[in-house]
Amino acid sequence: MADSTANTPPGEALGQSEAFLAFGEALSRVARVERPVLILGERGTGKELAAARLHYLSPRWGEPLVALDCASLTPSLIEAELFGHEAGAFTGAQDRRQGRFERAHHGTLFLDEIGNIPLTVQEKILRVVEYGSFERVGGSRPVQVDARIVGATNADLPALARAGRFKRDLLDRLSFEVLTLPPLRARGDDVLLLARHFAARMAAELGWPQAPDFGPQAEEALLGHSWPGNVRELKNVVERSVYRSEGQVVEHLEMDPFASPYAPPIPPKTPTTEDAPAPGAELPFKQAVADFEKGLLSEALQKSRFNQKQAARRLGLSYHQLRGLLKKYGGVEQLASASSSSV
């Protein structure tokens, strides 16, 4: 994620579902309060967009919004990126350099994937939260700063704190308010609203006079898919489907760009001695049945391109029966990862 200091409003945040509107209400309420905020949510739900919206609704809207993706840096670089460094602090540090905290002075500092920050750096962040000061890497003079911290992650921060990988004191300071973005599968018809929005933008990008609409089968697929990648996945699928529709009605969602009738077959897993039961042992009946059911579910989902209603018809099940089995075995994402790891 690049360092962002533009004072322009963030992109659209669209939704009419009860879950989405409740989140927006909570975000608007805390935006006015000068305290740290944590934004939680699955990958692709729009945590960065929510942080930007919070900033522009806050009294700091005219000041810089500075972002740092903590997962994209090595632990040794995070400290220098956050706090800057003095000339000669380390090899290659020829000049003094401001860090993200200084660039966010009077504004907002957005720390994405905050759970990736090393404990030593967490200690310095805690000092900034408590006293508003820090020292640059290689420096000894305190630097005063006023920056509101907004953190985001899909990790379980309380669990990390219990495991000693996240400072409990820092978690307490950062969690004045904790907002959890609802996943797309919990947002109902927002899927169609967002899909039409992304379709219109893609059509404009392609220079088409109007965006293609979605046919009944495509709408059914949009509503039937569990969207493990959330809004980011939906955007990619819609844009690809619109592009391939060539301006006509989108009748089919292009879920998997790697799908091809000419793709080489996936070789079956070769049994190893590790897979064999111990001498004299028997494979438990319930485990054998569960493995068989999971295999059927995984195969049906893949052949249906993860359209759950089509997968249910392929298996001769009702949609609700399929949903019950998916819940039993950990959901679509769990089955997909299990099938890929078994190859």
C-alpha cells in the first residue's frame, strides 16, 4: 500500500443492507471522537476504504491521511517506516527521513495488517499513543506528534495478545472502538447493487455507451456464491464477466480465469505410507463417510464454479441441504483449501 496523503474523498461505499448501514452508522459516530479505532473484517471487505471514510468524516478531514501496509514490510523496516531515521542511523541512511507518524501530524495514520507489527515496535507505538512522542531510528531527541491511529486486520488480536505476540497494553489503547465490517455473504442484495456498480464502471472504461445487465442465471450465481474474497472478489468477477460479454447481457459469471477445457488434468494424489492406517487399525466409519461427503461437495462446487445452487442441483440436494453440509464442514473456503492442499 502506498503512502497516501491526498485530501480527496474516498471511493464509493455502496450498500443498503441492514448490516452495512449499521456499520456505517457506527463508523460515522466514532469518526467525530478523537480516539484510536480498530477496523476488523475478512480479506476484501474494504477495511482501507472504511478507514478513509472515517478520516474524511472526522475533524481531521483537511489534514493528511497516511497509510502503511504492515504486512508488506520486513520487521526491520517497519520501525524506520513508522518513525523515520536520522542520517547515518544504518547503512544507506545518508539523510534524515521523516516517518509515517510525522507525515500524519494533525491527520490520521492508517496501519493495515496491524497484527504484523513486531513487539519492539509495538512498544514505541504505545509511547506515541500515551505521550505523543517518539525518537527516530538512530536519534535521541524526542519528536512530538499528533496523529490519530486507525488500525485494521483480519487477525484475532485478542488471541495474539494471549499468545504474547501483541502487547495487551497497546491493544487496550487502540480498541477505544472496534468496528467489524460485515462479509459480503451477510449483505443480501448488496451483491447485486455492487455488481451493477462495477459493471457500469467497467463499461465506461471500455468506452461502451451503456453497461450490460445481468441475466437470470447470472443474478442467481451472484446471490448463490459465498464470496470468500468479498467485495474484491466480486469486483474482479464482474469486471471479467462484463469484458467477456462484449456488451451483451451477462448470462454467465466468469468465476475462474484459469478454467479451460484444455487445462491439464490434476493428477490424483499418490498414496504414501503416511496415509496408511497403522497395522491392525481400521479407518473409522464416520471419518470415511465424512471424507466421502467432503469429496463430493468439493467436486460439485468446482464443476459448478462455486455456484451453490447449481452444485445443489448437481448433487440432487435442496439449496438448504447443501448449505447445511457446507456449514458442517467449515464452509466453501475450507473445502476449497482442503481440496487444493490434497493435490
